[in-house]
Amino acid sequence: MIALCTVTCLLAWTQIDTKPEVLPLFDGKSLKGWTQDVPENDGKPEALSPFVVREGMLVSLGKPLGHLITEAEFENYRLLVEWRWPKGAGNSGVIVHVSQPRFLRGFLPKGIEAQLMSGNAGDFHLFGEEMFRAEAPAEKAGKNLTDDSEKPLGEWNQMVVECLDDAIKVWVNGALVNHGVKSSVRKGKIALQSEGAEIEFRKVELTRLRPSSP
């Protein structure tokens, strides 16, 4: 009986210990854990921020251009983002493996973007990094694999970005839309864009993953 109890307790402990760690990056109340990089607001302490919290949502107003960047760096994770366009079609994105702000055109950080632009969600944009298509390893990663994965404007969408080892996969509303491999970078910060149109986020959370290789 004692031996059975010991085995049962060990199994229960193992199940608890191996449960994936889920980290909410947005707490629904504040921008705690994030920093803002808005070039137009440099030297203007009274300037309005394009990133606000409204009715439990993280809102990017679209103007001025800029990025909301996590204070922490992450490696090997699955990022879940739920977003919608409340005022019509627009452009924004989620940038992973961010290492340097204002790397390109005085605005874009160095990293890899999973596009949120209306009609193009899931496209990869490479800012100072390299990555290749899983289905065609000689070609650089870019356009998503499917069309019509997004819901009608005004409805909530879900994107999952999985960064594991040197690969990145993107799902939009449950459909695998992109898969990049041989990324030149494996870790970094995460950024959300303010890029011309208002976009609302109701969930931004991260699940840590175990690396598949030592």
C-alpha cells in the first residue's frame, strides 16, 4: 500500500511539474512588462502614446508609428494573440526575436514579423534576419501558405506563433499558414506594432516549450 501511494504521488508530482507554463503578457489592466518605442515622440514627454488599455483590451491606435516591446527576452515558446480590426482594414504585426529597435528605416526593429495586415495575416517579413520556407528550403520565408484564414472585419481572430529551435510556425484561426526554418535567430523580445490603423488585442499570452534538440 505504501509503495502504491509512493508511485501515485510521484506520478501526480510529475504531471504537475511538466505542465506547460503559460505567461500572460497582457494583464488586461496595464502595459506592465512592456516598453514603448515611438520615434515621433522622442523629446516630447507630453506626447500621446499610440498604445493604450481600453475596456480590458490592449489597443494600438495606429498613429504615431511605433512598437510596444516586451522587457523580457524569450526562447522556445508558443505565442497566442487574439485581435480584431474595429474600424476597418489595417496593417499591424507581431515581431518575434527582436534584438534591436529602429534597425530599419528608423522605425522597424531587427527581428521576424508575423504579419497581421488585413488579408495577409501570417506573412513573414524579415527585418535584418534570415529564414527559409520549410517546403522550399532554398527560398526565403515570406508569403503565407493559405488565403481566407481571417474572419470578417470586426470579428475576433486568433494567431499562434510557435518559435521552437530555429523554426517558426504560424497558425491563423486554427489553420497552419506559414512555416519557416533555419532562422538566423532563436530568441529575443516580442513587439506589437502601431502602423497606421487601430487594432485591438484581447489576449497576448505565451506558453514556454522545451527545445527539441539539446
